[in-house]
Amino acid sequence: MAVVEEEAAPAAAAAADDASDPAAGSSDNEITVEEASFVRSEPPQDGSAPPVVSSDMQVLHDKVKKQVIKEGHGNKPLKYATCFVHYRAWAQGSSHKFEDTWQEQHPIELVLGKEKKEMSGLGIGVGTMKSGERALLHVGWELGYGKEGSFSFPNVPPMADLVYEVELIGFDDIKEGKARSEMTVEERIAAADRRKNEGNEYFKEKKLEEAMQQYEMALAYMGDDFMFQLFGKYRDMALAVKNPCHLNMAQCLIKLNRFDEAIAQCSIVLSEDETNVKALFRRGKAKSELGQTESAREDFLKAKKYSPEDKDILRELRLLAEQDKALYQKQKELYKGLFGPRPPEVKPKKANYLAIFWQWLVSLIHHLVRMFKRKNE
């Protein structure tokens, strides 16, 4: 199954080396995610307290310091770039985080140079990061919630220094300083499509983490709040970008053995289009890898219903049948070992009628002799 769009399908098919995917020559795009289901490049720590980082402390500003947790790639965002960020935040010295966008599954949008006053320290840190980079930021209270602390977050007292664990998902320098809410429908769809295409290029180069970041950026333009407002042709236009991003994201996750997340991505597509063969196939593939055989078979059979001649679907169903047969044989051998070999069947001996007759005759003669003796006496 191709992962990129029609015009790049042959190259993508070769690069992806994905013979296991149905409809390999299909022309529809494949990858989309919703704002409520972002995929992380790697699962961060549990977030109950700031992570312990051993890298060098970089001084970015008199009140902002940074420690790199994971290196990023590419360029750094310019002033007025629209950045998409995940973060956790704590008051310095506290183990109680007061905000967590990973947990909320909703990254924030930060326009550098136009951020809120309480996020000015976060903005300084993000401006030094590359896409995919994760870092620990130490921000002085002057560039945080100030002398008053936060009314919205009681865990942030007055004059509290802040600690952020932050990841820059990506940024967009196009339309300088223009937030998503200020864009037209066409502009948001076009921005998402650009990111999707960049993700496809990374995928062809087998840079799966970078590809997923681009797909996640594309989906950031296609959040629930935006999709709920769309009808008719505009909704169709948005789904033509969004659903391929989810499906390509699922493909990346399968290749990275992150099967549960792949299932979630396919399920998002199926909630919009329950007949989507690619979503059914990839979800079935991920379930099969997790050992969820019956559920996987259901997805493959549904996919077969809509694409009955697809060789890849038929192959997966055949593999499941072979697995079932092998499991049955294994269980049969196991039970045989538990209960031991079956005892040989004891066949009844054939009756010897001649011997029986002679026994009867002897018994009769013996009886007659005894009767004769008694009569004589």
C-alpha cells in the first residue's frame, strides 16, 4: 500500500518496501491524525516530577537556562514563527506539575515574539530549539507568573521559578505570526498539506521519527475544533489531507513496533470512514502482531469484503489460519504429554465353543453319576 500521494506513489512504494500493505498501487493519500491523538516520537517519563538530566546547562538569558534531553534536527524557528509545542510545567522545587499538554493530548501553538507574558521565558527557550528536540527549561519568576503567582494554577505561588520539560514538535515560518485561528479554511488545509508532503519525503528516506513529526504538525492544523466547523466540500478537502496523515502515521508506528498507537491512528480514520480498506488492513496487521488474532481476523475479513481480490489481505488471512493450525497441533502435543500415551485397546478373546461344550458335557456326566450313586444307596 503506497504511503504518499499519487504522483509519488511508485517512488514511495519502493522506498517503503511495504509489500504487506493492501492496494499497493492505490492513489489515495494516507496519513492523518486528530488534535486529540498526537503521537510522541518517544514516550516521555511519567511526569510526576521533572526529569533528571545530566547534560550541560546552557544559559540562554539571565533568567532562562536549558538542558537538552534529546537532540532535534533542521533549523531553529525565527521570530514570529508558529511553533507547536508539548510541555509539562512545575514550580521550582515542587513535584506537583501544574500543566501537562501530553496528558491533555493537546499541544499548544506558540507564535514567537507574540506569546503571553507568563510564557515569555518558555518562548525564549523554544526559540533555541530544533524540530523534535526535547529539553528542560529553567525559567525565573520574572519571565513566568511574576510576583502574583497564578490564579488559574494554585500550585504556582508568587515569585515561583518554573521548570518546563518541553518538546518542539515543529514550526511554520510561512504566514509570519499568523496563528491557526487567524487563517482561512483554505490556508489551514494548505499548511497541513505542506506538512504532509514533507512527512512523505522523510518517509521515503526511511526517517520515520521525522516523518511522524511532520504528520503531527499537519494534524495540528486539523484539530477537532476546526473539523467540527466544516461541511460539504471543505470537510472533504480537509479529510483528504487528514486521513492520509493518520494512515501514514500508523504505517510508521507499525515499522517502529508501536502497535497500540498504530491501532489508535487507524481507529480515528475508521470513525470517519468504516469502509477504509487501508485502515482496516493496518489495524488488523497491528492487532495480529499483538497476538489479538480474532480481532485481527475481523478487520481482515471486513477489508476483504470491500477489496475481495487483494492479495495482501488474502495472505494475512491465510497466515492467521496457519497460525491457528499450528497452535492446535501444539496444544494437542501438550495435552498428549500431560495425560500420557493412550493405553492400548484390549480386544475380547473369541469364545471357544468346543471347549465350552466339553465342559458342559463333563459337568452333565458328573451330575448323572452322582445321581446314580445316590439311587443305589
